[in-house]
Amino acid sequence: MNKTFKIYAIIFIIIMVILALLEVNKKEVTDWRKNFDPNEKSPFGLFVFNKEVKDLFKTHLKKIDETPYDYYNENKKDLHNILVVEKEIDKQSWRSILGEVSKGSDAMLIVNKIPKEISDSIGYYISQISFDEQNVLKLTDKKYLNDFMILDKFPSGRGFSYIKPSVEVLGKTVEKNNSDQANFIKVKFGKGNIYVHSEPLFLTNYYLLKPGNIRYAQDVFSYLNDKETLWFVEAASAKASSRFFMRFILSKPALKYAWWVFLGGLILFIFFNAKRKQRIVPIMEPLKNTSVDFVKSIGNLYLQEGDFHDMMAKKAQYFLNKVRMDLLIDTQNLDNEFAKKLQLKTGRTMEMINEALDLIRKAQDPYASVMKEDLTRLNKVLDEILR
């Protein structure tokens, strides 16, 4: 037995002992990810709903495991109900759904974010977000007054902040620290209706297993007419992920550990062999970093030109880009709603936010008169907000 083999054997034994200790001391961790998977038993999966869905619908329910576009291209259906629960669906499929609704079918979309294809067709709705830790879901119909659901785990807080007169509000979210906001609406489209619910959490395992919560789900689905219901449970993106060849191996703990041990052993084998056969690498001087010199040159150029307006515009553009990328706030409209969101996420005073917005508007105005003091104040305020 040579020395190299002994080293490999010792390393392998150490790895196996470490993995065994980790497996023995491993604690079960609850998966709180919002996966909305019909076969997932985690708190925010749809396993319970998938088992009870036939009892929620009086008529025949059919699960469709292909995209709406492919399904409707191959099948001609009479008037029916369409159900979509938090799924990524392509634009062509949304057009197919709208085509069926215009003929007289009804569609119920239980989604956290309204698809653009739908919002463009029925009107644009701004989805506002609340940060309350607890929400209460209620329906506006008086006969459902006693049927409500309390969301105490990671509610999305999404709702509709702009409602057209032609839209009927069927449900709302009640919060302790905020005013009520609509979360369930009905829109007439052609000969059919589109129902949109912005909080899909009420269908998850965690909430349906609580006593009494099933009544709220029954009330929501009672708005659909007594027709055959097609539930599109899998979109093209989900199919692609299910075909991933490593999905089965990584889903089984024993196979997953074996796979990582194999990869670790292969890396060690390559490392030791490469180390023995590696030739001498010549020393190469690293490239000089001239970034600081370049920035200084550009700064001096702007200072010599004295174009404070252009410098303000670039500073404002950089700030808005940081807000979009880091704070995830839409900067298309610098209105009161934008100021409120920026204030909530940065914690700065509303006076500072409004002052910054005034300076940004001045920087974006090509005809505004800009002084050096304006540039200095803008730079100070924006840096303070993002600090």
C-alpha cells in the first residue's frame, strides 16, 4: 500500500465520519418558502388544497398539465371555468385564456402579482404592499360576514390601490395599522368574467388545516358558475424544471450526500494529481489598477467645464438606478406614492425625501438654472438617504 493511497483513504474516512455526525445531529427544518406546489406538503404548498379541491367544486374538475395555449389549440371547449393559482404562464397562454373568457367562460386568477396581459386588458391596477405581520381576509358580501381568514405567517399584504368604477370589489384585507384594501375583484370581460385574488396564501396547507378556514375558500370559489373547471397546474417553465436530470438525486438525502461525496473525492483526486504534475508557473506582474486615476481625470474634466447641470442629472440618474436595483422601487413616476415608499424603506424624514425629489426634478429639467450650491446640496441629500 503506497503513501498516496493511504492519504486518500484517511481523507475519505474523515469525510464519511463528518457526514455521519451531521446526519445524526441534523434537526428537521420547516420549509417556509412560498412554493405553491400541489404536491408539496410544506406549510406553503398546495397538497391539502389538491386533495380537497374536488369537494370545493360541485361540478367536474379537470387538472391540465400543459400550457393553456397548447391545450386550447388542441381542444375546443364549451363554456367552462378556468383556475390559475400562482403559476408562471407565457403571454400566448394568457391571450388564450382571455379568448375563452370573451366567449363566456369565467377565469379565477389567484396570483400574488397580476399578469400584465390581464391588467392591460381589463385596466391597470397598482398592487400596493403592506408590512403588517397579520392580515384578516374578508368578503364584502354580508352573507359571508362570519367567514374570514387570519393570516399570521408571512402575508404578502398585496392589494389594489386603484379600482375603476366598472370593477366590483368582492373581498378585502383588514389590517390593524392600515386602512382596508381590496384583494378580490371581479371584472366583466366580453361575455365572461375575470376574478382576481391577490393573496394565494389562503389556499396553502398551513392555513387550510386551521379550523374554520376552509369556509373562506369555499366562499371564494362559490362565485364561479356551476360549470366544468379546468385547473392549469403546470406551466412550461415548471415542465422544464421537472426534466432536470439531477432533480431526483437532489431530492433524496441519501443520494444527495453520495453525490457530494463523489464530487468531493473527484476534486481531491484531480487536485493531488495536478499538484504532482504541475509545471513551474512563471511569475507575472499584476496589471496596474488605473481606475482611481481615471475617475480623478473625469472629475477634473467636469470641474474645469463647470457644467453643474449635467453633473446634477448624472447624480440623479445614478441615485434612481440605486433605488430601483437595491430598494426595488419603481422610479417611473416621482409622485407622493414613490416618496412614501422611499421614506418607508430608507427611514429618512419626509422633508428630506421631498427635498431630494425637488432637486432631482430640477436636475432632470433641461431648462432649469442650476448653481454650484444646488449640486452640493443634491449630492449631500442623496448620499444621506442611501447611507
